[in-house]
Amino acid sequence: MNLEPDLAEYGQKLKERSTLAAARVSHSAKAIRPFRKPPKIRKFLKRDENGLPVPHVRNLVVRDTHPCRLMDHYHTTLQDNLMYMTYNHESGTPPSPRQIRLTYDPNDPYTKNRYNPPVGGSQAGKKPAPPTTSENIVRLEKIVIHSMTKEALTNRSNLLGLIAAFRAMSGETEDGGGRPSSDGVQIVKGKKNVGGWMRPGLPVGAKVELKGPKMYDFLSTLVEFVLPRIREFPGIVMPPASSTMKSPSGVAGVVSFGLPPEAMGYFPQIEVNLDSYPKSYGMHIHFITNAVGLGAQNRARALVSGFQIPFARK
């Protein structure tokens, strides 16, 4: 019995099946190929005055992605407590404001161009506080962070590390999230000659203003991660009890303090990639409130202390 034709036919069928299977595998491999040829760019993006590309999408606004814990804490708890602590009951009609009288008669031609200060000096430190109502309860309006680096006077590229650190800590960029009010990190320039080493117009530092939820997020990071890790941090140093509050700073409602350079490495946004920054920078932090008039400094301190920031007396 001759089996050669049957074996040849069987071998031909196996060869056809293997060829068909190989074709299927190659087709599926092409279908699941992870990298494809990128599409051709038909229309390039326009560029602004700084040379940065402008996306085609307009009016893109980034909304809040999570509730702000400290903002809720202020509106649910701290606001009522501050109303109780800072309330000043006034009975009767308030006294009329003091009439400002100048030293010289402004209509006198002989003293027209003379320096004419008010009698009794400046009354900025004696400005009375507005009546206490539910609309003017002391609140945090913005936080300003600024720092100066002397090396920027010789080479302005030394500001790049400071700008990158401020962007990482604050999360602010120019018009970021579609918010025109966001100025991002701003470069601070000199205003006058100082000792021959600073001239007007030279960049000497950077600052950033925080408002809204990002302000409370930075405050939360500062209170929970940075201040507890600073060694021997007593709190924001207050002036002596004998000092007068009838001064321009006493009626401004601004609480300011500074942080040493090593505190920059305690921010989680910086600590995760600390080696990327050339050096650590010290900074000044200003809590700007809406408190004005006599006792504004004390009301601002009461607000800031409600966010778990300690104070210490000299």
C-alpha cells in the first residue's frame, strides 16, 4: 500500500494552517502595537508675547476638586467665635470724626509751596475701628510670600530656583486655571539705590499672592507639616506688652513673620524633590486681613491663632 500521496497532502495542509496562523498573529500584533506614528500637525499653535504656545481651547476654567477644610472651619466655627470675641457694643451716636487742621493756611500765598503738615501730627494710628457687624467680621483676604536673594543682582538667572520653589509651594501660575486674577510668581525689583549695590529696576527677589482655596491649602500645609518640624520654634514673636498699638502697623491688620532657609525643605512639594533646587531660601509670610482701625492687630492675631498658629511674647 502506497502512503506517500496521503503524507504529502497532509504535510501541505499543515503548512497552509501554519501560514494562516502566522498571518493572524502578525495582524493581531500590528493591531495592539503600543506606539503608532503620530499624526501630522496641520495647524501650529500661536505664541504670545513671551514666546509660549497658546492652546486652541478658550475660557478654560479649573474648578475646585475637593472641599477646603480650613475654609469650612472658618465659616462654621471660627467666624462665630471671632464675632463674640471682637464685638464692641457702642451705645448712642458715635462721635464725629476729628477735623483735620493744617499748620498753615492753604489760601495764604506766602505758604502755598511750604510743607503743610496737620496739627498734632499724623492720626493714622488713632483711626477708630468701624462698628462691629456681621458683614465686617475679621477674615483672611490673602497671603503674600516673598523672598530676596542677593545673588540675583549679579546674575538674574539665580532667581530661577526661587521662582521654581515658589511655584511648587503655592501652585500658582500666571492666569492659572483660567483665573485672570492669578498673577503667579512675580519678580520684585529694586526701587532706589541702596549702598551702591542695588539700583532701581534690578531684580532682587520674588513674591506670590495666594487667595481663595489655594490660600487655605498653603496655610494647612504650613500648620501641619512645616511649623511642627522647625526646631525650637516658639511661635510668632509679639512685641512687648508695654508697646503702644496706636501706630500704623497696629491699625493695619497684617500679621507677618519669617521662616529660616531650612524650613523650605519641610514643605512636601519641595521635600519630595529637594535636590532639584540649587539652595534653600528663607521667606517672609504676611497674613493680610480686612481688620482696620484701633485694635486691628489684635483682631488679626486672634484670627491667625484660630488656624493653630502659635504666638509668643518677648
